[in-house]
Amino acid sequence: MGCTQAEILRLLELIEDEVFTKARDLEDAWKRYTLVKEHIRQMSLDELRSELGLA
């Protein structure tokens, strides 16, 4: 079972909040994006849904 459109949109909002709104500059944004991406890769789909408040 894959992700729903709502889950994908919520994930994009999370990335935007964590990366783009908190970054001081482009280098900081890249570092934040890399950390978020790695965090997401290590999570199961159920863990991700729980973190996004969709479970």
C-alpha cells in the first residue's frame, strides 16, 4: 500500500517547515534537507504516518 495524496502533501509541508522556513541561507537549507531526507528514509511507512499525524 502506497502513500495517499494527503500524506504526500503533509510530508511536503513538513519538509517546507523544517527546511525552508528555518534555514538562514542556502547552505543551511541544504544541510537541513539532507537531515530530513535521511530521517524519512530510516522510517517505516507506519512511523512516517504517525509522525505526520495521519495514523
